[in-house]
Amino acid sequence: MYRLEKKGVYTVLLSIIAVLSLALAVLIIFLFISYPNMKNQKATVVSTEISDRYVADDELAEFKLFGGEEKVFALKDEPDRPDSIALVSISIKCDVGEKRKNEERINNLISLYKSELEQAVGDYFANITYTEAKAPEFRSKAREELMEIFNNILNENKQAKQKIIYKVMLNILPQ
């Protein structure tokens, strides 16, 4: 009887080893088959740079922030100008693709993020003083910085980042 119990234990142990070996073989086969796909996914996730392309004039669409009207922003306080403001109007030109095939998608994207884009403008000017805003080189610097900020906002939830906004038109009147 003791021998019979020993054979039962060995049979159970051999069965467990056989099942685990089979599971290990299936796992190894799965890894070899799916490894190239995983390698490609890692490559796209790691890419954080925004891709750029040449965009012709007829592939650009213009969007006006703040309904196309001038908006008043409070500037950062200075000792000699504590309550300075700036009148600002901004419009952006976006890449809608060859033959304007992405125009609807870009319209939806701008509509979705419009409040965040407008808020970013307010935040930007809240950190600028009257003296900085009056400087002649400020407008070009502000255009470049706002374009980068806007593209980062529009690419926030995307793996493959692309340059969407190619031009920012900025009119500013510090007062």
C-alpha cells in the first residue's frame, strides 16, 4: 500500500512538471512571435520630438483665438508700473495636410483645446513685464515661444508628435 501511494505522488508531481513545461514552451513561442512588434512600439513611445515638414501656403488654415478680438491681459508688476496691461490679439496658422485632407481633424483638435490655448496666452503674459513687452525683439520671441507652447498642448496626448501650428500672428499693445 505504501508503494502505491508513492507512485501516486510521483505521478502527480510528473503531471505538474509536464504542465509547467508546456506553459513555459507556449510563453517562449509567444515572446518570439511578438518581440518585433514590441520593439516597434518602444521606438514610437521613446520619440518625444515634434516632427516637422515643409507646408505650402494652401495647406495652412488660420484660427483666431479669443474670437478674433483683442483681449486685455494684466502684465507682471514692476516698481514704476504696478498695474500695466496689454491688449493682445492672436491668430494661429495650422497644417491641415496635403489637399487639406486633415482640415476637419485639425478644426476639431483646435476646438477641443481652444480654452487651454487661450489660458496659455494669459499665463504667458502674466509672467511678462511692461518693459519686456515694449522691447522691439519681444514680439518675435513671444511668437516662437507661444508656437512651442501651443504645439506642446496639441500634442499632449499623442505618441507620435507632429508640428501642427506653423505660425503665430501676435499683435500686442502694452499700456
